[in-house]
Amino acid sequence: MTRDRRTVLADAALSVLADGGMRALTHRAVDAAAGLPTGTTSAYLRTRKALLSALAVRLVELDQTELREAAESTPLRPQADPDELAEALARFSEARLTGEGRRRTLARYACAVESVYHPELREVLAPRENAARDAVRAVLAAHGVADPDGRTVTLLACVDGLVFERLTGPAADAGGLCDEIRALVRAALRP
């Protein structure tokens, strides 16, 4: 089965953005990355806004798939201890720092910054409910956290901040990530 042309273009746009940043993201660069004739991207996605929207929609689709698969491959029991939760979050975070996960993370952060100037991207990029988020919320609730929804959002935002720091900071690696996430999990579990 072949992917539709818009998906091919969105995947190529994601690659261009991850490899070269927002300035590199042009219709012509996407054509080249997709191996398609010049003008193809413009024919399907006429404006830069349309190109960014298609890229963001595809990015969210890939992220949601990854989150669902992570929840299925490493299911967390609601009674999981804090170390189990920290290890699961660390594994997921480390995957966002290497290989294809790293490339998507770079594209995600570039899109997040761009959403400041293109508010229509904010809705596309807004965090969504998914099985992985539900699992974290269930663990926090099972441990008696008073506001598991709010604590889940805060915990995951803090973990995302660690990923951002690892990706952009001077020590761009995952070293010590599990220990830092373990501290965040313990803080989330405090009454």
C-alpha cells in the first residue's frame, strides 16, 4: 500500500525541518526531500501556512502512534511503584533523544516555537489524551494524589523540559535522565 501524496510531503517536510530548522523549510526543499518534481509541494500545499499545518498534523499523528505503542509495549499497572513509573518515562524520553525520535523531537519543538507566530498550530500541537498519559494518571491516582489530572500535566511538562534541556543543552545526551525523572515522580507523588 502506498502512502498518499500529502503524507509523503508532510514526512519530507518533517525531515527538512528536523535536519535544517525552520529557515530550511521551503516548498522546494520538501520537493527535493520527497524526490518529487519541483512544484509538487506547492500544488498540494499552496502556502507556507498549509505546509506547516500538514507537517504539524503528521507530527501529532506519529506522536500519538508512538505513545499508544509505548503504553501497549510497557503497560504500567496503576499500582506501579514510583521507580517503575520513572523508568518507563525515562525509556520513553531517551527514545526521543536518539534516532528518528530525536528528529521528530527537534521538529516538534520548532513547530511549538512557530506556533507563537501562527496560533492555528497551537490547537494542532496541543497535548492530547492517550494511553500513555492515562497510565501515568492512573499511577498517580492509585498513590492517592489529590489532583491526578493536574499532577499528570505538570509531571509530563517537567519531563518534556528535561528532554528539551538534553536536546539543546551543552551535554546533549540522556545521562542521568532516569535519576532526574525519578525525582520528578517523587515530587508528583507528594501530598
